Amino acid sequence: MALINFYEKTGCLNNVRQKQLLVEAGHVLIVHDLLNQPWSDESAKLRSFFRNRPVSDWFNPSAPKIKHGLLNPNVMTELEAISAMVDDPILIRRPLLESGGIRIAGFDPVLVDAWIGLTPGSAARDWETCTRIETSAGCNP
């Protein structure tokens, strides 16, 4: 069992399922609203969730600015990326997870299972991408 700080976009159906998966595996969650965090005061903390991943992987690919070509994460520096995310937190890949001094962005079930453990068989699904049906039912960027 792990105590996990779970930073979500309130109302995101994938975040709901991700939380259920973690709770079913016996973990305890402290849930935070990703969009209302004071990231301007904690930009170093925000950066630490992305570890050694490429800057383009830091972003929520469903964010409107990215989907509509208004922002290109592939050409951004780390400083530009963090600044953009502080200004518009919907850009941040979610969820952000923190437990035992380790921070990660996104929900890769294989990584999460190796890190803190999940229920067997849970890695078989894509836990980050909303389907078209889910999008029309209320899951949005």
C-alpha cells in the first residue's frame, strides 16, 4: 500500500478510472485539483514530475492549444514548457502522481505497477486516452 498524491483534472473520466484502479490495488489517495495548484510558486516541483522524459511528453496531447496547433511542444525548451504550463495548467499531462519521494506524469500502468503495484491484468488497457464515446460523455481536455 502506498500513500499517493494524485493531481487530476476534476471531472476527467480517465482520472476517475485511474483513481479507482489505484484504490482497488490498496493504495490511499490524496487528491488535488491540477488546474488550481499554485504552480507559479512551485515550478521546480512541477518540472520534477517529468524526470528525464522529452519535453514533448510533458504535455496533454488533448489540450486545445496543442490540438489546434497553437502550441508546438516539439520545439519548446524546458523553461518555455514549464512557463506555458504554469500559465495554462490544462497543458500538463495528467495525472501527476507522487509517492515515496518519486514523482511521475501520466498513467503508464506498467510503470505504475513496477513502482507501487497494481491489480493483476490492469496494464492491458490504455489508461490515458479518452475514447470518442467518453469525450462526448463529458471527458474533455
